Amino acid sequence: MHGWGANASMMGSVVPPLHAAGFAVLLLDARCHGHSDDETFTSMPRFAEDIAAGLAWLKHQPNIAADRVALLGHSVGAAAALLHAARHHDVGAVVSLSAFAHPAEVMRRFMADKQIPYGLLGWYVMRHVQRVIGVTFDEIAPLGTLPAVRCPILLVHGLRDRTVPVDDAYRLLATSSNARLLLVEGDHDLREAMAPHAHALVSFLHRAIEPATPAPRTGAD
């Protein structure tokens, strides 16, 4: 799942190494993005709903191992993947690219960048957004959802990310023993930065979702 304001083509760089390793790949346009239908608004929880719809379709396709499915998302798409995995426990792994720790912090950084005073105006904007999307930021923040994810998680973050500080990745890592962190030389986008680390991505997915090889039997057995 792509990030906010992007579309499925943003994730195209991960397809060749995954196909070469034998994985089928489904890329989605979230609602209000790319070629998907428009709505009155979209949100990170709606990204998660779109992920659920994609998984439901995918698991009914021939030649797909429904019990060996992983999610990969970028930024808002990564937060949505963690939200889905925390609520449904129906995937074998999550790869999170450039995930933020808490959406309220993202909004406050955005307002500061646009020189919008927080005070009463910022507080009102935050309350309004939460009312529109129907949940509080605390309920959907990766800091809260990641610890509830039962499957292995690979957090990938660019060392030069100015949109989401790399400190967010360390904070997320500290919340779960199921998570590991891969730092790469890149910014928030990561499309080009992931290329040298394709092997690490493939290896993580193989370990997470491939069935374990039984130990060889001995004569004593």
C-alpha cells in the first residue's frame, strides 16, 4: 500500500525482486488515489479498510497461498498495514517503510512547517480531523498498534528522512519484540534507496512466511 497522495505505481520498485523470489504481488490504489473511486474523504483507517478488501480478493485467487500472505506499506500505507495486522492477525509478516510513530505528531510538524500556530487553531484542527475520521489518533497510532501485531515486522527507515524523523523508527522498534529495524541511506520516499536492500527484504519475507523445514529423521526416531 502506497503513501498519502501517491498511487500503486510508487511501490513498483519492489515488484521485480519479489517476483524473482517467487512471490505474487498485488499493488492497490487506495480510495481517492490513482484509479480508485473517490469518496468525500479518505484517512489512514480507510487505507486499512482498502488493505482488507485487497486481501479478501487476493486470498480467493488461484495459486495464492492464503495462509502465507504479507503486507508492505509506505508511510500512511505502512501505518495502515500495522493497523490492519493489529486488528485481524491474518497476515504472516508486515514490512513497514517510513512509518511515523503517531499521527498527531505528523500533523503538528505539518502545521509548524506551514507556520500555522498550534494554540487554539491547531487544537481545533486536530479535534475536527479526529471527529471526521471517527477515531482518535491514539487509537490508530503505530505506537499503539505495532505492539498488538503478532507476526514478524520489518521496519525500514531512511537515515535522511526529514518528513518522519528516524527517531520514530527507534521508538516503534522499542514497542515490540517481533520487530526488527533496517536503516537505509535514503529520505522518506525510499523508492531508490530500497534497491540495494532487496535481498534483505526477500530474506525477511522468506523467514517470516515460508513453512518451516522439518528436521531430518534419524534411525533412533
